[in-house]
Amino acid sequence: MALPLAGVRILDLTRLLPGPYATLVLADLGADVVKVEDPQGGDWLRWMPPLAGEQSGAFHALNRNKRSLALDLRRPEGVETFLRLAARADAVVESFRPGVLDRLGVGYEALRARAPGLVLCSISGYGQDGPYAGRAGHDLDYCAVSGVLAANGPPDAPRPLGVQVADVAGGAWPAVAGILAALLRRASTGEGAHVDVSMTEGALALLAMPLGMAWARGAPLARGRELLDGGAACYGVYRTRDGRFVALAALEPSFFAAFCEAVGRPELASRQWDEGGAGLRAELEALFAARTRDEWAAFAAAHDACVAPVLEGDEPRADPQLAARGAFVEVDTPWEGRALPAVASPVRLRGEAAPLRAAPRLGEHGEAVLAEAGFSPSEIAALRAAGALGA
């Protein structure tokens, strides 16, 4: 059975995390994703330590099932080549600052002139317009401006999150949704689109529910005191006897009552929403400190009470639920001399999966990609002689 995006051609100009993760999702669904990289080093993520051997573990994690074309867009021959490729592509994904694509000669108007039905997806920190559009930034900046950073951490100060929320949840996933929506519309109208993804606005969208609650009560969010960030004793993280941690997420009264009954303290159930919650929190801290993390894991297996061990380091790879679901995969990577572990795509069609191909070497598929697009051997040789085609 063909994968859902089989036959969809995507040119990927992105680097680092947000764009490559978006195109990874599309590649795992069957799209033909070609990374178009600068011949002088390619995607910067290739060289970010720690290396898995020849190139970085991070690059391998984000670029399986893709091909690589090393093409210099600073040369006119490279620009014309890219436009020819775009004429037969379905989508182009880029993550330059606004205006860079136009300066290179491959902006939306230039692309649309060659391919009116093309979908261009631009992922940027603040969006394609507005007073911040040209600013430099990274995930932490976008979390800061969106309010996500201020919403995380204890009451005394915000804390950086341990994962790139704006990059992935605020950038990559809106890009995937926007590209697929634009392609779906094109199937019926023939109309292309420019998908404008602001990672700051994508991060802001994660606050939709908390902000709705804050606006309803007429008071701003109070970090560390809200229902889902430590303000409720029945929804938090507790230290165990062995210095590990357990998560309790018994928001519904029925689950909290079940928890209290199972630990032999049924009287605590009536105190679930005590004002301030400090007294109940102290009681729960003492309860959790009486058992080890793994003892609480056994408790979680025996009682339907929204309790889970906090898995650390490489422990998720050994978790029976994640293992049963195939949440981790091994990607045979001959040019590193071994199979590399990776996180599987979270988007699954039951009973279907893309074959796993190793992340590409820089420019590994250049000649094949160009030949498929109708470039003759002499044209390919001329591009290489002009310095526009690398590897």
C-alpha cells in the first residue's frame, strides 16, 4: 500500500531543528524530501557535537528518509537550477529570515511565476511581517515573547524548558499542518499558497487554555500557582524515598479519591481543592517519600489513579509501553558503520510504515535528483564546473 504522501515532492531549504523536523514528519509519511544545502558545509546541524561518527547525532535524528542536493544559491546557475526543480515540486520549505529568499532570487513571486500551484512554507521566529520580523532569535526568545517562558518554573523566576517548545510545537507542527492544508486545497482548486509560520505565535497557541482561564477570572497567569503548573497538590511531581520522582495527575475527583483510597488515606480526598494546598501537599510529599520510584511504578500498574514514574535518561527506551508501540527505531547507517537509534514518527497509519533510510551525506543524491528533473549529463557537468553543484 502506498504511503499517504507518496509522490509528493518537497524541496527543503531549512537547517537546524524546526524545518528539518517538519520535513522529517512529511518524509516518514512518504514524501520525497530533497534537502537543498549549501555546498560549503550544508546544514549546520551536520557538525554540531556530539558526533555519531562522521556527522552529528542530532543531524541523523532529524534527516532520515531524505535526499541531499548540494546547490549554491549565491550563483545564478544555482538559482536557475532551483527554480527548475521548484517547477516540478509540490512544496518548498524554508527558514531564512524574512526577505532572504527574495534576495537570493527564489522568493514566493519568483517561485509562483514558475509553478503557480506551488506551496511555499516559511518558518521564522516572528513571522514574515511586523516590527520583529527581521530580528535574530532562537527558541528561548520566542518562548519569552509569547509568554510561554513566564508561565513555566517556580513563582520566583521563569526557567528554560528542557525541550525546544517554540521550535517544534510552535514551528514544525504548524508547518506540517499548513503544508498539508495548502496541498489539500490545491488538489481541488489548483491554487498554491504561502504558509507563514511564526514560531512565537505557535508557542503562544500553547497558552490558549491557560489564558482563557486567566481572562475569565480577570487576573493574569500566576507562575507556579496555576492548576497545571504546581498550584494544585493533586497535579504535581513528588520526590520518592530513593531520590527519584513520580508524577501525580489526579485532577478528576474520582481519580484523586481512588488514589487516596489506594494509599490508605481516604480522608484526603475531601481536601483536593484546599485553599493554597500547602497542607495537602505536605501530606502527599510524606506519602510519596515512603516508597521508591519503582514501588510507585508498581502502584501505578495496579491502580487506575493517574500516577506515573518519571523516567530519566535512557529509561524510556526500556519502557514496556513505548517498546510495544515501536516508539524507538534503529536506522541502518552504513556510512557511520552501524545502526543508529532514533525516535519513531508519532504520526502513524495503523499497519503502515515507511522504510527507514539513513540521513544523507552532503550532496549524496545531487546527480540523481537533477537527472530525474530532466537535466542532461552535460548540464549537470556544467553546473559542477561552474561551482554551483557540490559533492
